[in-house]
Amino acid sequence: MAISEKRQLERVKVIKALAHPSRLTMVEKLAEGECCVCDLQKLIGDDISTVSKHLSLLKNAGLVDTDKRGVQVFYSLRVPCVTDFLGCVEKVLSEKNEKSSCSKCK
Amino acid sequence: MAISEKRQLERVKVIKALAHPSRLTMVEKLAEGECCVCDLQKLIGDDISTVSKHLSLLKNAGLVDTDKRGVQVFYSLRVPCVTDFLGCVEKVLSEKNEKSSCSKCK
DNA sequence: ACATTAATTGGCAATTTCGCCAAATAACAA
DNA sequence: TTGTTATTTGGCGAAATTGCCAATTAATGT
């Protein structure tokens, strides 16, 4: 039996949230510990409004949490398994290169 | 040290490939075993050309392999860990619902 | 109250993705 | 060769995503 359309869309929303270079970089950074928006902005280099929008998208997907302390907002990763997630992505990449551009084959 | 821009783009390419309802559904189907394009077309219901394009995108990302036998092309999942990958996505969703719409809280 | 710093939101143009149709290609049978 | 079935490719309009600027909101200090 197929998964409900709605459920699939929720899943896709989570995956989409990770499917952007800046957001992926921020998620990896957050895996090491919480950060304020300003730190993430320095890391990414885009306009702060752009970074903020990326972050709210991540939050909306359920990937991060926020904690406002004073003027700053601290973001933290909600689900640690995202790291394993990336492990799988790396595996796809290594197997891909292994086959398509095998350095041992001439 | 941050991951190279190029590497990050490769990763994103893989994640993006999974970030679509039809493609995600097909990947899950393929996790059970290989399928021809026609079977996947029936599963998804979109025009066959649309399905074919989704599949070539998956292939380009390194997620699936193809095997042409006669007139048909059989697709198969290249990396089994994609299943675990989805496990993490599910975890994100369950924790999300747990907090935002906690049934125990009034 | 006023200024300052941190972050979010609205709006918009540029780019990318999506899905259909029509046409092309490939394998095989008659 | 001709026809048939399976799949891919080209092209195009529609929809979604992206990133900047400007304006707004929020917390704090003077």
C-alpha cells in the first residue's frame, strides 16, 4: 500500500529543506552546537535576510529549534540523525565516482 | 574547515533528487526491487515522459542504475542506505508533531 | 523618548523546476 | 520494410525557489 499523498509531501518538505548548499552548511554547523543568526550569516556570507529566510524554512520543516535570548536568536539542530543522513549521501557520491570515472580503468 | 563549495553542490544534487514526491515514491518502490519504467509510470500516474525525466535525474544523481533488456529499461536502487535516510526524515516529522501539536497539552 | 543592534518580513526580478505534448530513438516482430 | 511497443528528448508555459533591498519588529542601553 502506498504512502498517503499528504505524508509524502511532509517528507519531501524535510528533504527539500536540506537540499540547498547554504542550508546544508548551516545544518552541519548546527550539528556541532547552537548558533545565533549572526554567526551563521558570517559563515554563509549572504545577506542576513537571506540567511534568516533559510533558517525559517529549516524551522518550518521541523529540523531546527529557536531560542531567543536578548536581542539574539539561537538556532539549534533538533534531530541529530541528520549526520547519518549525510553519511548516506556521501556513500552515494563515492559509489557514483567509483563506477562512472574509475581511476583504475583506462 | 568548511567543505568545498563543489563538494557541497554534489551533495545537494543527491538530496534534491530525493526532494520530490514522485521521485521519492519511486525510490521507495525500487528499494523493494528493480522495475521497468512502465511499472513506475503506472505507480505514479504522470505522463511517461515526465516519469522518464524523473528517472534520468535520479540516475544522474547516482541513486539508481539502469539495465536495458529488450525494449524495456529496468531501474534499480544503487544505494540501499536510502531507506535509513528516510528513517531519519520520519523521526524529524514525529518529533515535530510531538512538540507543535502536543495532544497532551491543552 | 531615542538610538543601536539583531532578526524578520514584504516585495520583486532572476533563475530553476515541473509536467505536458509532440517528435525522435531503440528493440523487436511480422 | 513496416508496424508496434517502450523509452527518451526537445520545447514550452506554469509554478516554485532564490537572494537582494527596503522596511518593520524586538530587545536593550543611553
